[in-house]
Amino acid sequence: MRLGFAGTPQFAIPALEALTRSRHRVVAVFTQPDRPAGRGQTMHLSPVKQYAAQHGLTVHQPASFKTTEADAALRSLDLDALVVVAYGLIFPAAALAVPRFGCFNIHASLLPRWRGAAPIQRALLAGDATTGVTIMRMEAGLDTGPMLAAREVQVAERETAGTLHDRLAALGGELIVEVLEAVANGGLREQPQPQTGITYAEKINKAEALIDWREDAPRILRRVRAFNPWPIAETKLEGAQLRVWDAELVPGSAPETLPADSAPPGTVVAASGDGVDVACGHGALRILRLQLAGRKPLAAREFIKAQRLAGLRFASP
């Protein structure tokens, strides 16, 4: 089949790799326009554009698919199917109708749970035990189309958004090739999404990364893992930004055994080679890796060699 591919971030790369290795032909890649980024505001090429350039794939970067130029470019490709992965631009109904067999989206959740922009982080924040990948046929609504395939994964005990991102990205690449084989062989089956259990994964706001030590320890731990590698959970130490990259529950802080701590939330109750133990609203969190603004992330045992923490109190918003 003649395929188009639309994607922008790193999450889309495993799917594009899988398609270029398949028996089908990727004839064009769509990705968002280059944008200035960083302190120097140099032009930033999306990971998908970089991959496409390295592999000799034709790249299109329309600012919108609502223009006659973008519509004409899409129609000129004579596509059998368009695969969309975290593209970031909306396809109008007219564009979705162009490919012969339709447009297929790889979504990083088990729909209808976590429709929307940040399904990986929202699943971790909610403490979901399982998540997965769904391939759906695209329609005008937000992640509302019929499901073509889904595969579940268990959320690991020490899962972060980064590790889950990589696992689901690879899984999406495998699954889309299976779906396209079914399309090519005429064996595709569609299933409407359930009308119950719908949740929305709103885009992550950087302000959400601020740790409120008045929350219970398991909830704060979910925040640490959901916001690694971006935007990174953070707190304030004597007015300075302190990022928390990794943590675990202090023994006895499991959800079923949460006592109220005598120390005020945010108080460092112990600092040793094992980690930095901080009192929470209920239970205590052990910080394992942390970073002062302008410094490198350090393991707790290295950090406390230069910073006295015991007895200090981290600020809550």
C-alpha cells in the first residue's frame, strides 16, 4: 500500500521505523513546521523530520490542513492509508476522507480511557495498574473513532513517563503494521468505543509539577514518576528550585498503612546514603535523585555531601 505518515515527536519514530521496514511504502511524511526553540531561538526540527531526512523520505510541513494547498498536496499522493501518531494538528473531515482506506491513529491508552493529549502521564498520575495502545480509525471527534486493535501492558512498579513512553511507542509500531496487514488483506474489523469509562487526558501544565507535601506520599510519588523526564517534579529549598528525579516510599508509607506524620509536611526527617526522607501529609517519601537549579542531577548520597538537609523543610505551593 501507498502510505502517508503524520507525526511530530519522538513517540512517533518507532511507528515510522516499523512502517519503513514493512512491505508497504511510505511515500510522504507530514510533520509540524520548524519552530525556534531554546535560549538562542534556533530553528528546531521535529524528531520525525530528522528521521525522514536521514532516510530520504519526502517531508511536508503545512501549518494547517484547512488550506487548499495542503488539501491538494494530500490528494496528489494517491494514498491508500494515512497513519497518524502524535501529530499535533487537526485533520478536517475532508482530509480524513482522502486516503482510500482511511486514516489510522496510534493512541497511547486503552480507549476510551485517557482520550486527549497526555495519556501516558495521566495514567501514571491516576495510579492505573494497566494501560496500553489502541489503533483507531480517525473521525472528526477527539479520539472518538472506532477501534481496530488494542494491546494492554502492565504498569511497572518503578515506571516513569519516560520508560512507559518508550514501551508504548514500540508497541504502537508493532500494532500498526498488524492493522495495515489486515487492511491489505480485507480482514479489518472495527469495534465502536464503549460509551462508559471515558476520561480525558488534558495537556500537562508545568505548574502541575510543583510538589504539595501536604498530599499523601503515594500521590506525590506518582507525580514524581509521571513528570519524569518532563517537566520534572520540583519543590523549593530555602527559596531555590529543587527538582526531584526519582523517589520511593519510605517503608510503612504504603497506601493501606498511611499514618499521619508528627513532622510538618515537607520536613526532611532523615538524610543518609539511602536517600532523603521527607514527611508528607500522610506517610513519607524517600528522594533518591535530586537537582538544584543550574546543577547536575545527583544521587541523594552524593547530594548530601555538599548540602545539609536534615531538619530543613521543603515548601509547598
